[in-house]
Amino acid sequence: MSDDHYELTFFHEPGPGPDDVPGCDIVLVHRRDTVGPGGHPLYHDDSGTVCAEISDRGEVRMFATGAHQHLRRPDLVRRPDHRPDHRPDPRAVRRAVVPAQVDRSHF
């Protein structure tokens, strides 16, 4: 599969309600023609709000695209599964997946 797009998964804790469960937000990002400061391709979501530099080893660096953004590293970075009904279960994945690596050599 091509590396022209990735899924960035951000897990979140359950809300205060008794029926609230852990969940996740999945953002699909697409490769652009630009590179980040680490020399790796930049990926953006369709709205242009999410911007990430993703290395060929899966290392991720997030970039602000507007004022007052609070950047958060994704909990999971992967190439998309093409099953339309697939959505990771944060309770299962959180235990099984190593968090996304961060390239700290340029910080």
C-alpha cells in the first residue's frame, strides 16, 4: 500500500456520565508536496486543521496550523484499513499498541 495517507487516532477518556465509554477520534491525513523540518513528508487532513510530519519509520511530529491550537500527539498512527465498518476499540488497542514514536532529534 502507498504511504500517501495515514490514520491518526486520538483516544479520549469517558465523560462524567454513567453510560459514557472511552472513545477515539480518527483523522485521515493525506501527503502533500512539502516536507517538514525533519525532511519527512507533511500530511494534512481535508480541512487543513491537522498537520503532521510522518517519517518512514512512523515517527510523528504535529504542527499548529492556526492560533490557539493545543497540539496533541496521536495515540496510534497507521495506514488505513479499507474496511468501512472498522473503528478501533480504544480499550483493546490502548493495551496492545505502543504509542506513536516522536522524533526528538530536531527539538
